[in-house]
Amino acid sequence: MVIWKITAIELLERYAAGERNFNGIELIRDPQRNIYDGSGEIHGLEGADLRGISLRGSNLRDVILTDADLSEADLFGACLFCATLVNTVLKGANLYSVSLVQAGCGGANFDGADLTLVDATNTLFINTTINYFSNSVLVCANFKGSSIFKSALCGIHTGNFCWHTTMPDGTICDISE
């Protein structure tokens, strides 16, 4: 449920002023700056320091968060469909029930993040750091070259739905339990 619409510039201004609760927002393009490159992507948060932000249930579809720091962020139930999380820091973040469908997470750091019930269909996790997944959908996800801790590798084979998922060593995992 979206409560209000906000641009990246407004979000950064309010965050800089000390606000941390952005639950239920829908991130939109800035109509004043008319930044639209035809791709549908939402720019303005690249490299942003958003540690501890709360974005529960927010619509962050198509957002570019390359090199951003979302350590300890609360993204419970957020939609990050087609988001770009390249080299994004998500240490200790709450990603419970997040949609990462078709997201690009290359080089992202999910160390200590809660990835329970994540939908990672067609998501790229190339060269990422991940602790574990639990009861998640990992259809056509790609973990090639990722630093996945042993607990995560064990977890991928239990309680998750894996179909045509590329593991760090390049093998394909087709397991559903």
C-alpha cells in the first residue's frame, strides 16, 4: 500500500534533515528535472548514504541504487523490481519478503541481511556477499562468482525453491523442497 509519492531529491533532502521513516512511499521520477532516458530507471540515489532508513512496503521499482549504503535499512515487503543494486551495501538490512525480481545485484554486500521469503526470480547476484536465504524463490537467479557463506549454500538446498539457479561454481541448481 503506497502512502505517498516522492522523488529521489525529496527523499534525500528529508533524510538529510533527520527523517528516517519512508514506509509506503512510491519513488517517482522528478518531473521538474525531467530526468528520463527512456529506460524507465529512477536516478538520483546513486552513492547515497541511507543507513538505517525505513522503506517498509515501499515501491522502489526501477530505482538505481548503485554504490549506495543501505546498511541496517528496513525494506520489509518492499518492491525492488528491476532495481539496480550494483555494489550496494545492505549489511544487516531487513529484506524480509522483498521482491528483487529482475534486479541487478552485482557486487552487492548482503552480509547479515535477512533474505527470508525473498523473490529473486531472474536476479543477478554475481560477485555478491550473502549469508543465507530462507523460504525464498530463486528461479533463474545467478550467483556466479559470489561469496556465499557455507550456511547460505546449505540453506539454498533446504526450504527454498530453486529452478535453473546458477551457483557460485557455475553449476545449475534445480531443487524445490
